[in-house]
Amino acid sequence: MNKYLIILPIMMIGFLLAAETGAATVNSNRPVPAFSDSGIRKTPVPIYAADKFYRTELYFGTDIAGGGKVADADWNRFLEETVTPRFPDGFTVLDGFGQYRDATGRIVREPSRVIVFLYPKAARREAGRKIDEIRAEYKKRFRQESVLRLDFTKAVTVDF
């Protein structure tokens, strides 16, 4: 269900109560939508203003050099010990399947995991440092040749 279908009636009740009591703002950080007398929004402004964030994705192969795979328990321990302390506000983990050419020229196909990080511009330098620490620890811990890092150079719009 669209979250705006739930939020809009609640917001309308809040605006009516604010008008009755003379309260001027609901949240000064977010624009209040303008409504006509018929209750239809006069402008295409969203109910909540979206914030700008930068996005970085890390791609982790799960094959271990010399044989074996990164077990789920080991992955979860890595998240708990290495990733979560650096990004306690959150991140997203996706399961995938990847293919690449290794340093010897061999085509490697393996299950993989992707972590998606979103962070505000003010935290960009610190987030970059933490992301590189995560990559280094994964390569060391699981004997990996590399961890692919993909940085989006333009801010993305995020609406929580």
C-alpha cells in the first residue's frame, strides 16, 4: 500500500487541528504542502521533502582462495564486527551471483553479496574511509583478491 495513502489523511487531520489551535508549523525542516479549499494539493510539492545522499555499493565474492566459501555464520560475524560498528544507522545487504576475470585470466563465477550504503554529503569523507576499511578487512579475513567498490558521483534523493 502506498505510504502516502496512510500519511495524507493523518497530515490533513494535523493541519485542521493546527488551524483550529493556531499552531504554525508541523516540522520546520519539511515544507508544508499547500491545499486548495477543495482539499486538492495546489502544488506538486511532495508531503515530505527528500534529502540528498551519496550511495556506495560494495560487491563481495564468497569463494575463498584455496577452496571453500564464506559461510553464512562467518558473513554474519563480519557484518556484526566490521560493518555495523562503522555504519550503525544502517545499510542494505543483497544476495547476488557474479562473474569476473581473475588475475590469472580465468573466468570466475560465484555467489556474491552486495552492501549498499547511503550517507549525507557532510559524512562523505568519513564514510569513504570506513568503506575502505571494510573492504580491506574482508580481503584479509576471507583471502579475497578484491572487493569491488562502486561510488555514485551524484547525490541520490532519499525519502524516509
